[in-house]
Amino acid sequence: MKLLFNLCAFLLHLSSFYVRGEDSFASEDCQAWAESGECDVNPDWMREHCELACQEQEELARKDMEAISQIQSFYDLKAKDIDGNEVDFVDLKGKVVVITNVASYCGFTAQHYRELVQLYHDVKDTEMLEIMAFPCNQFGQQEPEECPVIKKFAQQKGVEFRMMDKVDVNGKDAHVVYKYLKNVSGTKTIRWNFATYFLIDSEGNVQSHSGTTPLELYDPVMKLIDRDEL
């Protein structure tokens, strides 16, 4: 599945280049590819064709690291939910948290929403699990709607877990939550919708799981919950 995520992302990023022709190869193309992680995944090609964009991403990563170095803990973070209410992550202490970026019009949407709903349903009686889904429109423009429409879509999918505000997860405008999660977990970039799941234990330690599905996280989630209940 991880290979499928990467292949989908790379083909989409290159599509406009091949459709329009090499003469249309522009800085905005390079910037989009660099923000999506191609400088790490395909470094030789990107260094040849988009060296400046890769250099800019390296500088941005350095600045982000300096900025988030002031964040001492996962529980120092805050973000808005899909209704615009501020969520203070200190209120998540003692819980296991799953965070991912979602989209309504992706080929992975049906399966991942279904499995997220199932995961939450299977674990919610423990009152130990929090799922936070961040809508994001950076990948294939597959989350184009505003939050009220996204919320209604999620409700139709049976979502009872926490839907968050629509954010960027890569690039200069990435939300601080994602900047922090990527940095502490060693995740350089988010490759696609539903491509990376962050699993945070009850003490705020962050794990990154890429190329997985929500139900594949059931055992890791339960292991953390069982550990806390001992």
C-alpha cells in the first residue's frame, strides 16, 4: 500500500508537466513537487530539474525545526476543530490519540473512513481513544469544500470522532501540529491523503505509521491502552 501511495502521488505531480509539455515546466510545478516530498523520494531527478525548489524546502525545514523547538510537548499544541472551536491538546493527556489527514474525494476515502469509524467504535467504550481527522486539499485537490460541507460528508460516513479544521500538512503554510508531528517522528513529508497516521501514547510520545490502514492500527492502539491500564 505504501508503494501505491507514492506512485499515485508522483504520477499526479508529473501529469501537468507531460500534458503541457516541457516548455511549460515552471517553478510552481517544482514547488508543488518539492512540498510533497519529491526531493527526498526522487532526489536525483529533482536536483537536476528543480534544485532551487529543493533548496528552499531544506531552508524551510530548518526554520520550522527552529520554531517548533520551542514546543516542549504534544500537549503544548492547539488547533481548531471543524466548527472553529479551539482544542487544547493538554485535554488529551492520558488518552491514546490517532491523527491523520483526510479527503472526501480520494480513491482511499471509502475504505479509510469506514475503518476509522470501525476503529473508533471498537475502542470507544474504553474512553481511552481520541481520533483527530484533519481535512487537507493539498493532494489532488481532493478536499475542495469548506468545513460545513466536509462535516456533513463525514457524518454521512458515520463519523463520531473529532473532525478538525481544514489545514495544510506540508509546505510553508503547514499547521504547527503537523510541523511538530513530522519533526518528532522523523517524517519528512506527508505523501498523500490518509498516507500517514500518527499514533500518540498517553504520555505524548509520537509514532508515525505510513502506508497503513486504520484497522491495522487496532493492535498498536490496544497495546498502548492495555499498557496504561496495568
